Amino acid sequence: MKTNSFSRIGFILAAAGSAVGLGNIWKFPYVTGENGGGAFVILYLIAIAFIGLSIFIAESYIGKESKANAASGYQILSKSQNKNWRWGGFQIFAGIIILSFYAFIIGWIIDYLIISFTGLPSTIKEAEDTFTNLITNEIGTQILFHTIVVATMIFIALKGIKKGIERLNLILMPLLALILFGLLMYAMTLDSFGKAIDFMFMPDWSKITVDSILAAVGQAFFTLSLGMGIIITYSASMGKDTNFVKSSVFVAIVDTAVALIAGIIIFSFLFAAGAKSTAGPGLVFISLPLIFAGWGVFGQVIAVAFFCALLFAGITSAVSLLEPSVRYLIEKFEMSRVKAVYLTSGFLWILGIFALLSMSADYGEMLTFFGKNLFDHMDYLTSSVALPISGFVTCIFLGYYVDKNTLKTKFSSVTSVTVFNIWYALIRYIVPIAIALLFLNKLGVI
């Protein structure tokens, strides 16, 4: 095995580490709460099974076959069809934009991990003020933790695929699983556990709107790290004996399981305290710390475990978001890994500072335009626009520009013809039409 390639278990853990992140433990529970629980969960599972997994397999194929960065992968495969498809650079750029604000959100988690040791807020006003003060006034604290997160990513990325990314996931993913298992075991002892299960899995279709469907598809993209160049880049370092279809299915199952478990844990905690499920983005940073504080010293222990889990999930995803840009610079411009890592990290560090300043009391107005601050624009343009477009283009590329018989031959070595035919029908017809309709609806065209 080459030192720049993943082992089979290494690829699965790295891809799972990329997929399992803040989207599972922070975003999924609050989006589920905002959209009524069980019915949204069903929509999310459908989106994962038919849209998310189909595109995940597609990106894995592009990476494994091209053995190149996300920008070059499409071009290399298209040349075999006598075409010159230039696309992947868009994905890489979207990924680095996401990472720029993802990094300082991880910084918030570090801050709350410290608060878990020193003293959690004991009233709703104190909890709200703590979080609001952090993002609007504590600029220095945010920049410090943002810098620590970026420095950590640099340290890991400089070690490369085997010694950096794979080793990180071999350590942190089992630790994350252990912490979540412990939290789930505790949640099961609470009287509210049954209510959380009902909320998560008993659908109330009256709560569902078109926005709910869009949120489910968007969540599937975000949580599986689709359209960011990550899966293509990681798959390019996949060992030749790795079954990319089975690996994709396994990663999707792990990712979905973590999201569901996180939801059950968090809603058990919320309902135990009589709190609302519709707390929104502040659920993890306002509602839960307040609940943990009410449990005394034991609550502090639970808080430390929870924020450690969130931190581990965030770091594994952050490192994976950095790698596509690094590999692109290495292969396209023949940069050393050291130079590529520092150049990419420097850019996202600076952009992240502007994004966090856009939410501050002192600089927010200066960095607000068209009714949204810079952070909101970056979040919307990546998650609501760039990622769906990337998924759509990937479907069109493999569904219409790559020869079907070529795909069938490659897939036949790792899966059955029936599975290939189902995947191909989804990627050629169902998924791109679904993405296009949802995207146009989001823009208000239909």
C-alpha cells in the first residue's frame, strides 16, 4: 500500500469522519425540531437513501477512477469520452468557504467545553446572554479559538493521508462512538426517552411544508459532505481493492445512525427538562447547557462528554474539508504539501475572521449587505446553492457524458447488475430532476 493511500478501514473511517460532523450532532437535531420531528426524519431518510447515497457513490467512482483531485477528476474521465469537462474547482471553492465558518463554529464548541468545566449558565437569560455575548462581543476569544482550530488542521494535514488524516480518524471516531454510546445509555434511563423516540419516529405530516422537503435534501447533502470535493479527493486515495459501492453504503449508514442517535439523545435531554424542541440553532449552545446546569455536578460531566463528542466530530470533518484544496494545489501547481496547506489555511483563516466579525456588534453593520451579514450569505450560497448545483452537475456528468457501458463494466467488479441499473436510473433521471425542482422552488421560480 502506498503511503499516500488509505487502507480499506482507513478510507471508511476517513469518509465517515468527514460525513459525521456538526451536521449530525448540531444541525440535524435542531432542523428536525423545527420541522416537527418524525415526518421530517422520514423525508431525511428518503433523501439519504435515494439522493445522498446515489451522489456519494458517484463521487466515489469519480475519485477512484481518476486518482486525482476533485477539479481534475471530471476532466480526466471526460477526456476518455473525447470531451473536456471542467467542473470540480467549483466544489473545492465551495468546500473551503464552508470550512472558513465551520472552523470558528468549532471554536464556539471549545469555548463551551471550557464553560462546562468552569460553570454552566443557570437561567435562560444567562444562557442566551452567554451565547449572544460570545458571537457579538467576544471577538478576541472567537479569533483565538478559530486560530487554534485552524492550527490543529494544519498540524494534521501536514502529516498527510496515512499519518495525519487516517490516524486522526482511527483515534477520534472510536472515541466519538464511545461517548455517544455512553450518552445514549444515560438517555435511556430518563423518563423522557420514550417521548423522544415518539417525536423522532412518529410522523405528523401536518408539520411538513415544501421548505421541510428542501431542508431534508439540504441536510442530506451537508451531512454526507457532498458537493465539496471531499469524497472525490478521499476516493482518489482509496486502495485498489476497496469496494467503493459497499464503502459508500457503510458510510451513509454510519452517518445516518449518528444523526438519529444524536437526535434521540438531545430530545431526551430537552424533554426531561420540559424544554421545547423548536429551539433552532441555539439548541446546543443555549438550551442544552441550561439543562446540564440543572443536573448539578453530574450535568457538568455530561456537558463535557457532549461537547467533546461535538468537538471530535467537528475536527474530523474540518480536516476533510481542507484536503481537497491542498491536493488540488499539489497536483495542479506542483506545490509542496507544506506550502499548499499553509496557503489554503491562511485563506480560510482570514475569510473566517471576516465572517465572525460580520456577526459582531462592532463590525456587523459594515459587513452586512442585501439584508444579510457575510456569514449568512456564505452559509446560504454554499448549502442552498453550491451543494445542490454540484450534485446536479455530477448526475449530468455520469448520467449523460460518461459511457454507460464503461460505468457498467467498472461497477460489475464491485456490485450486481441490478444495483448498477437502479443507481444509474436514479443518477440519470430521478435525482437530477428532484434537485432541479427543489432548487427552482427555493429560488421562487416554481
